[in-house]
Amino acid sequence: MRRRLLSLLLASGLASATILAVGIGCGEDDPGTGAPPTTTPDDGPRTHGLTEAEAARVIAKVGDVEITLGDVATELASKGSFIRARYQSPERRREFLDQMIRFELLAQEAERRGYADLPEVQRTRKQVMVRRFLTERFEGGGPETISDEDVRAYYESHQSEFHTPAQIRASHIRCRDRATAQRVLRELMAAPNDLRLYRQLADQHNTDPETRERFGDLQFFSRPDERQEGEPVLPPEVVEAAFSIERIGGLHPEVVRSADGWHVVKLTGRRAAMHRTLEEADNPIRNRLFRERREAAIQQLLAELRAEADVEEDLSALADVRLDLPEGDSPTVTAPQLGARPGGGPSGALEVPPREVPPREVPPRAPRGN
């Protein structure tokens, strides 16, 4: 744990250190950060150019903590290729060892001063443990374990994912009357690149309950005759107006009338039509199926652990939490688009899927503006 404390150090004191020999001969570095052991007829398996005996050689001590040649090699191998290339000479590797010693000195001093007991340190420790546990328990084999038959079956049953028409993304501000919509349009036309102004006017005037919380973002959609499953259902007048805008970030020059009201329409994104063969879709499908199966396995484990544990919840108290956002910031607004799909995140990230909570247990939402 001492080696994970540097980012949490708030004080720098030096403990007594006994530094032994610093002659580092890590051998040839493996090209990757997670290089597997290689085998030679004479010396047995090697990792990062080192035999097991060489890796165990102690090259420095900081108090009662030993730093081995294998520790240095592993730490070097965990860096990016540019950093690894900087530490090829004996002089630079001695410098790297000195950095590890200084890190250990600071970690020991922080621990001596009680920082190891801080809640954020304990939380970081738990996060590291959970990531390591999930990786070792559920990452075995990787996407390569998905069979060709499963890949083909997914491809054939999800054609819309691999053959999509041209799509655009737009935002709108739906107003109750024409005069209000025209006033909003004039203000935006005077400052077409002012996203803060757009958010402000959308927050004040957008009467569409489906898009109000994301500042009018309509997400991606196709033309009415090419609409895909899962796309938003939009007034055809709004769709036509959005497709007529040539420049991303541009506004339709006139307010748009629909059965729902008067709209100010802004183009925020564009996607070309896409047609992918099975060969082109192979890797994405494998990754997706592996991720889905991994998350299903994690959910099953969590359900088993929850059934065995004594878990108590007070969901009503969640409504008392108030979070302040920086002025002009919003979790659903990103440039260049004016909205983002809620709950989005890196598709390949290793994370624990959220537990589904029945709607009746969801605490009431705080009033707007609090």
C-alpha cells in the first residue's frame, strides 16, 4: 500500500534510509508493459530480461522496505514507450531508482504521520483492490474467448447496428408561441457560437419535457423514411428543418411550426451512412459480447454477495443531497454537441454495473434550481 500513497501525500518528511548498491542491469526491456515471461534453455523463464533469481536481487533498502531489481523492471515496464526509452542507460536507470527511493521515503513519512488512515486513502485502497479482483476474476481470456458462431449470430440479428443511414444530431427550443420563438431565434442569430447563451435560453423557454433537462438535445436521428429502432420520434417539420442546415452549429433561419409548438432548431452533429461487413464488425462484436458477459457475471456475483450480506438502505435520505455545479457547466452538455446521452462512459471501462432499483424506491427529485 505504501507505493500507492504518493498522490495523497500532504507533507514531505524524510525517514532514515539505508541505500545499498544501485547498479541496475535490467537487461533488454520487453516491448509491452505486461510482458509475459520468456524461456531460455540455460536460465529458465525470464521477465523483462531477468531470471527469477536476478529479479529477486535487492538493490536498495529504505528502512525495512526492500526494492528489488524486479521491482524496478516492473515499474519501468508499466510506463509508456516514450518514458521507457528515456531510461535505457545505466545513469538514467540510477535516476529512476532514486525516484523510487524518494517515493518510498515520502510514503513512509506520510504513513508515519497517519495519512494511511485517512478515508480517501482507504477508499483508494478499496478501489485498487476491487479493480484487481475484477480483472483477475472476470478478464480471463478476453474477447478471444467469443466464438465465431456467436459473432456471426449477433451480426445477423443486429443488422441495424452495422447498416445505418445518414444521421444528424440537433437541438431545439420549443416555445409556446411564435413571438417567443422569433425573439429567441434573433438572440441566437446575433451570437450563433455562444453555447452559454443557448443553454440559458433553452433553460428559460424550452417547453419540451423530453429534452428540457438536456437543453433541447434531440440526439441522433435519420430522415423519417429511414428511421431506425430506438431513434427519437420527432415532428417531421423539425426533422426536415434540421436536415436542411448545412453547417454544424448552424441555426435554421426561420422558426419551425409543428403540432407541438414553435421550434428554434440548431444542427449539432452529423454521421455519414455506414455499412460494415462481418469481417469489419468482428472485433467490435467480440468486445461487446465479452463485455456483456463479463458484466452479467459481475451482476450475478453481486446478487449472490448481496443475498449473503446484511445490507440496509435508507433511500429516502438521498433526496437531501445537494451538489453545486460550476457556473455554466452541466453533466449533459458537451462541446461541440449541446447534449450528451445520460450515463455515457467509456465502453471498454472495467466497472461494476449499477444495480437496478425499482421505480418506487427512487427518491424524489429535487426541485430545479436547488
